Amino acid sequence: MPVVQREIRKRGFFGHVFKWLFIIFNILMLLWLVGYWSQISGMIGHGSDAEKAGGAIGAAIGTSMLLFFWVAGDIILGLFTLLTRGKRILITEDAR
């Protein structure tokens, strides 16, 4: 009969804290980005061509900064989440 091994990991207290911080951070960054886009959507379409171009450039710079902070935070919190996931436990079972 074939044997199957499963891997499980049990997080400790700090593992759960970093996992929830990672999830909450991503939700807040998504809300911040959508809120920023909804706020600047009404500002870009008015004025002369120079004002429209400046607004588009400013919106692109602001979006780039938000995405940079999002990625930087994800890398930092993702590493902490990965490093606090607990020890690997192998469970051997019979395949049925």
C-alpha cells in the first residue's frame, strides 16, 4: 500500500501576529490606493492641457509611491510571516 507524507506547520503567537499584520496591511494598502484614485479622478480632467498633463504626471508619481510602500511593506512583513510559520511536522499516512 502506498504511503503519503503530509507537511503541516503550527504557528506560535508571533506567527499569528505577523500573519494578521500582513493581511491587514494588504487590505489597508488596497483601500488607500483605491481611495487615492477616487480622490484624484475628479481633479485630472479640468483645466488646460498643461494642467491635465501635470495632473496625470502627479497621479502617476503618487501611485508609484503608494505601490513602492506597498511592495516594501509586503517584503518586510512577508519575510517575518515566513520566518515565524513554525516547525515542519511530517505526518505519514496510508493512501486510500
